[in-house]
Amino acid sequence: MTGMSTQKKSVRVECYAGARAEEYPWRFYDEQCPVEVSRIVKRWQTPDCRCFRILADDGFYYTLEYEQLADQWKITTADKQSGSR
């Protein structure tokens, strides 16, 4: 993913599963290419999903959302701006 994307896109994510499944992401796949999570900048929860603003090893910031009822991850943004979005 390059540039900026505001459209939600399904994505395959590998997670750490501690006290609960899908606790936090540590890798995702962008068109079959692995992208490592360098750092979780921010995390929050809504009634339907757990969300993570992450800095990846490609230098981009992404927002990953785990929709618990659907058991599905989605990616909503990618940019090289600050992680405070």
C-alpha cells in the first residue's frame, strides 16, 4: 500500500494471542508481502472492533481494525505522516 487510502480493505493479519485471541497485530500481508509492525502508536476499542494505529517497517502508518463478530481484520489508512491520526 502506498500513499493514502481511506477505503477499508480486508487484510490478513498475524497476531499475538495472549489473554484473548487476536490481542494485538505483529504482522500483516499487503498483496502477499509481509509487513512487520514496528510499533503500536495507539489502540482503542469500539463496541464492534479493536483498533490499532501502527507504524510498520515500511515507514508507513496504518490503522488496523479487528471486527470481532466477523472475525475479520481491515486496514483503513496508510500514510507517512505522524502517528497521531
